[in-house]
Amino acid sequence: AQSVTQLDSQVPVFEEAPVELRCNYSSSVSVYLFWYVQYPNQGLQLLLKYLSGSTLVKGINGFEAEFNKSQTSFHLRKPSVHISDTAEYFCAVEGAQKLVFGQGTRLTINP
Amino acid sequence: DAMVIQNPRYQVTQFGKPVTLSCSQTLNHNVMYWYQQKSSQAPKLLFHYYDKDFNNEADTPDNFQSRRPNTSFCFLDIRSPGLGDAAMYLCATSPYPIGAGGPYEQYFGPGTRLTVT
């Protein structure tokens, strides 16, 4: 069965600093991976997805993620964060018949 | 713009009083999903419709029902809400279901926050 582990429940960073949100997965089938962002009291918005091909995936709002098959990881990165990046971030893997989400990482940006 | 709309955004109901949440979409997608998201937790899939075919998750309580009268609309009915049903309810759509040759992105609505008093 597929599963996702987000290693940090909360990540505080200063504005304009780089950030990495960590995600590890397990899957016994073809791996399709996603990062979603959820702003306060909003639904989920897709940031980026890995389906196949290049292991470095670029998404919206300056985010990117790297798929590492040997380490079963799909970490999300941004070189310089902004106050508006304050949100909950969910990593997900496509499982049998449904998306399997991690528990989320709350990113807080300090001025 | 094509979108997924949920009404109302905030719903307050009384313990045991039936409540219905609404979702509509202009994407003309075949699949509509309902998720429950409790505070500081990941979304949990309750069920989904693929066209008119209803697919219930094994651990979804019988208290939760759904209706899809047409392609555009889908409703979540909670027959007797308990305090533990207070959560954000998210509707999502996709062109086709997982496993049907995709993957297919899911498009989420803004959610309905349900409070049970």
C-alpha cells in the first residue's frame, strides 16, 4: 500500500530565506507524486506534480521539487520565501483508487 | 473561469440535525470527490462518484451519504451530525478516476467548514 510521511509538522523560516519541506513515500506501483498548498480556510491547490521524466519538477509560485527514487523522497524547495507563502503544504502519492496524503507541514514566514 | 464551487462556505448545525453540503462544477468532469479534513489533519476521502457510479470508502460511516443528480452537482448529506463530524469538507473533481489511465489532477473547491453545536 502507498503511504506518505512528511517529516516536519511545522517549519518556521524568515522572509527571503530558502526553505525545504521534506516528504518520503512508499509505493509498490508506478509513482505519481504531488504537492498541494492550502491557504487558511481554503481548498487545496496543486503546486506541482511528478509523473515521469526529469527528476526536478518546477511548479507555481517559484516552488520546485526533486524526485529521488533511491531515497524514496520528493522534497519541496523554494530559494526565497515570501510572507504570502504562509500555508499548509501536503505531499501526496497516487494510490490504488485514491490520493494518499501526508499529514501536512505548516510553513510560517517570519518578517 | 472553470471552477469548483462549494456552498455554503460556513455551516452551523445542531447535534443530530440533518445537514446538506453542496458542490457544483463548471469543468464538466466525470468524477466528483468528497473529503473530510479535521483540524491539522490530512484530507480523508469519504467517497466519490464516477458519472453515476457511487464508490464508498470502506471506513466511511453510514451517517454520511451522497447524491449526484447530474454532472454538475454533488451533495453531501450528514443524517445525524455528531460533535466529531465538525470539520472542513472539501469537494474535488477530476476528468477520470485514479487508475483509469491517468494520472489526472484533482481540482478542489474552497471547502465548507461545518460546526456542530
